[in-house]
Amino acid sequence: MTTTTMTPAAPMAPLPVRKRTRTPGEVTAGMVKMALLVFFAAVILMPVYVLVITSIKSAAEYGAATAWSLPQAPTLAGWAAAWEALAPALLRSVILAVVAAAVSSMLGSMNGFVFAKWKFPGADIIFTMFLFGMFIPYQAVMIPLQALMINMNNTAPFLAGIPTLIIAHTIYGIPICTLIFRNYYATAVPSEILEAARVDGANMWRIYRSIVLPVSAPAFVVTLIWQFTSAWNDFLFALFLTNRNTGPVTYALMELASAQNPDYARTMAGVLIASLPTLVVYIVLGKYFISGLMSGSVK
């Protein structure tokens, strides 16, 4: 009996990859796109440029040159004066933004879990009422809200100031947080896992604490950034519900900019100082914000 020995076939050489040559039209289109991007970036950054160079100018240079000219003798006196004026309000804003964002996100997570995974009579109607709160303009309810908060502060004086703003921002942040978490849980958390936990005897709170909450980080990133930014940048609530001694940094910034003899360097430095926290938040967590918005959008 003759045995035939099979020799392994030699590996095929990879096919050469031909680099596609861009047509003149594609090159022109790319250059136009790049030019437009540079133009829009310059338009967006021009106010920032004016803010920065004005904040390091001396008072003698305000009228001596245009707003675009660089300072002849840069100084940080405006930054020091702005920090001294805004430091107490900055601390109040940190407390306001952190607490309001955390509380509204937690309550929104609980509400979103219930609306997404626990069906009960009237759930759709109640959820619609939650969403309706997103579309009520602040201006429409500001006067009755102010009267309500004044009565509350008369009854409980310790709630005046930042605690009042925390309550307001938490309540107005619940609808959007509920919507984000509801949509996230509806697609990102399989119902089969929850059914298995119910069969094992877990109640609603145990399921939420042990199964749902540990996988909620993407949605929490979105709501925390959203609510932090909303509470930090708010001025209308601060104007109606606080005063110069108890208000956040936006109120103090208004006081800084509305002086009879404005110090432009101090004002511009104050604007930059007040905007730095939200800027840092978006620079550090911006990519997580986008990925969190997309999480759960596709099953």
C-alpha cells in the first residue's frame, strides 16, 4: 500500500494594497472644510481671547488701546481682586451644584427604574406628567415659587440661601434625570435578569440596589454633568430666591460687573474664574458624557 505524503501549501503572499489617489475635487472639498472649521473656531475663541487679555491689563490701558491689543505691562491684580470678591460665593456654588446634581440624579435613577421596569396602573400618565415639568419655563412659575420659598424660609429660616436653591434645582432637575434613566434602563438592563431576581425572592429595592444601580454609571455621568452645569450657571433662581450675602457665584458676578466704576480687568477675571469649574468638568468628562448619552440607545 502506497502512502502519499501531503506537503503543506506555501502561504499566499498578501495582495498589494493600492493607495487611492484623491481627486482634485476631493482635495478642494477637504480644504474648504478645514477652512470653515478654522473660521468657526476663531469666531468661538475670539471672546475668550478678549477676556484673557483684558483680565491682565492695567486700568491705564483700557482707553489707550483697542480691546484686541495685547497689554504692555501685564498684571494679575484683576485676578487677585476678582478672587477676593468671588471666593465666598464660589464655595456656595460648589455646595449648590454638587448637592443638587447628586440628589436629583439619585431620585431620577429611582424614578427611571420604576417607570422602565415596573408597570403599574397609570404609569404612562404619571410619566407624562414628569416630562411636562421639563417644558414649563422658569419665568412662568418664578413669582409663585418665590412666594412659596419665602413662606418656607419664614417657617424654617435655616433653609434660606443655598438650601433653598438646592431644593429648587433638585425639583426642576428630576424630570430630565427621570427621562434619561428611564430610557437607559429600558434598553440597557435586560428584563430577564430582573425576572430571575424576582423568582429568587428579591424585592424591588433589593433588585435596584444589587442589580440596577451597579450598572448605572453611564447614565449617572450624563445627569451629574447636566445638573452640575445647570445649577452652577443658573442666575434666575439666584436672583429671585437669594441675595448678595447668600447667593451663588452668578449673583456675585452680577454685583461685580454692575459697579458704577467698573474695573474691567477684575470683571473679566471674575468671568473666567466663574466659568472654570464647568469648563474643567467638560474637558475631563466630556467623552464620558457623549458615551453616556449613547449608552442604552441601541439594544
